[in-house]
Amino acid sequence: MRFQLSAIGLACITLLTACGGGSGAATGAKSQSINFAFPGSHYLLTPSTPLVATASSGLAVTFSSSTPSVCTMDGANLVTVKAGECSVTASQAGDSTYMATSQQQLFNVLKHTQSVSFASPGFQSITKIPAPLVATSESGQPVSFSSDTPDVCTASGTTLTLVSKGTCSITATQAGNDTYAAGSAKAVFVVGDDKPPVLTIMSGVAAIDRTTDGDPINRWAGANIDGWSCGDPNWCSTTFNAADSSFSWKFVIQTKDPKYPWDGSDIFSYFGFDVAPHGVTVNKTGDTTDGPRVSKQTTLKITLGQNDEWVKTGHNELYLILVLGHYNNNCNVAPHVLLKPTTGAITTYEVQLSDIKGYDNSCGLANINEADELAKYPIIDFKVYGPHSNTSVPGVSPTTPGYPTVLTVKGPITIQ
């Protein structure tokens, strides 16, 4: 007996073969979906990162790249190759119960963000030939220099030329390449007749809470487990060393102190001190106009040390904050610079005022220029603030249980 297939019957057989091929799914298999989270932009020269996708069936998902010249897959990890658009497909091959399915995501691979290191040359005398400009780029490629203030200074190659007295702003730029995005850094400094006078923030230390000029040194510390205020002498103490004009401010978090029960939750804390320049009278309702004002000065100098336990936490950074006379929205503008001591030993640190940035929200003022603020408004207070005290490395002495944080400050604090 001879059988004949109609065109419709042949089409159905063809369709069934295509739908079921390779999946092993039986007739009437369930459909499944893949939830493939959008990866967002990725950058070159960053470690491979896992992509996340799940199948509604609970079966394992595999990834493949349709743009191997831009990105590839190492298992579930994305490996960036060059800048461009990356296409990755998350697939689930199906089984005897579920049909195969897939989902694609398109996203950008971007050039690596490039940093440029450009230390400010500091105050420059108009009567002297300045040293060559020096800057380095993360890519290792040459850096070019340009002047933002050509009426005060110019730059040609690495040669800085001083034109007139004033504030000089130089930008160091690296144009980037196929791997690195363009990067830049700016240095702002003063060009004047001679070396600027020294501004004294703290003359020295005469007692645990007084400078040699008789001004108060205010110390503060606290944690969520002691009511955010350190009034207990077992937790907070200060020592004074007349031999080297230094004081040491100590805060010990004691998790087993019965007076401050601790439930084992995360510990949050603050720690620091502040001192006002001698003779400053602060206006509580408006701008303060009298006090030391940065004119030619470019460098803040402070000598300090930290205890080893605090350094070992890796979170021993300090904010050096200059509170200015500019008053708005019930607060004073307070630009800062972040200092990360690399040793616990007492060390003199010099930070460039050009590195100082706006602190918090700058009292609600938009487009704050730190250099202009420092030149226009006096310094009314100076704060050293540790956003993270020691909450993880215990002290070694049985007489000082808990987690000690100690800051030692020696001699004068100056701006010059």
C-alpha cells in the first residue's frame, strides 16, 4: 500500500523536528523563562565579574558572547576585551520536562577610567625660574600641560613660565588610547614676590586641653553603644607630654562593660578634636570676617601619630577640615582633605591646599570653588576627624580591654 504526505502534513513534521531538536523535551514539554539581570556598563582592565541569570525551571544557565572581539565569557564570568557594545546570551538547554530558552542582554564595555597624578609645585616666587612640571598617568603615556590662567602663568611642554603675580592654575592631561579614557588633574598655586608668611592654627600644646596660646582643644568621641557621647573616663582619656608639646587623645570601646550593654550588632563611632586659631571671634548668625586668611599659603603641616591597633584596621584615615567664615543655611563652609597615615609613628605630614575639596554639601551652596573660599574667608576652626575609629583590633594590655583608638598630636599646626 502506498502512502502520500500532503504539503501541510510535511510542514508539520518539519516544524516538530525543529521545535524538539536537541532539547530532549517530550511532546507537551513545559516552557520556561530566564531572568537575566542587566549587567550595566563594564570597564576595561577590571577583574572578570560574574553575570547573574536564573531559569524558572531551576536548571543551570550557561552564558555565551556574540561579540567576542569586545567581550568573552569564562564560565559565568564576563571578561572585557575592548571598548564597544557587548552582547551576551543566557541559555537553558531544557530537558525531558522543560523546553530550551534563552535571553540576550546588550551593554557597553567602556575604556578604563584613567588617573593622572600631578602634585602641586607649591608657592612660586616671580623672581625665580620654576622647576619643570612633573605628572604621571596611570596608562604610562606622556602627559601634556596647559594653563587655565595664561595672564599669570603659561605652560609649554614641561616648562612653566611665570607671567605675573596671582593664582596660577595648570591642568595636566593624558588623552587616552584604545584602552584608557582621557584623564586629567589640576594644580592651583600662588605666584608672588617671596615665600608667604606662616599662618598658625595651633601654636603648641600646654596642657591636655589647652594650646600654648591658652585656646581650648576640644576632643570628642562616641559610639552607638555608649550613647554617642564619651563621658566615661574608662573609655576616654587624654595625656599631655610637656617634653615634646604633645597630647594623646584615647578612646577605648569596651564591648563587655556592664554599664553599656552591647547586643552584638554593628558598632558605629566617631573620633577627633578641633581647635580655633588664636583670637578668632565667630559670628554665630552670619559670615565671620576676622581671622587668619589664606593668601599666598599653599601647604598645611601637621605632626601626628596613631596607635598600632587603629592602623591595623586599615580604616585609620583622617579628615583635616578647615572651617571657614562663610556662613549659609545655619552652617559654615568647611572644605577638607583626606589624610591616610601609612604608619602609626609620629610623623609630620604636609598636604597641599589645592587638594582640599568641598565637605558635605557645602552648606547648601552650589558650585563652591575651594581656592576662592580659602582666599576670601578666614579660618575659624580646624578639625581632625576620624570617620572610623578602631572597632575590630583589640588592645594587648589587660589593663585596657576593648578596642583602643589613640591620636597623638605634637607641636604646632601651620599653613605656609
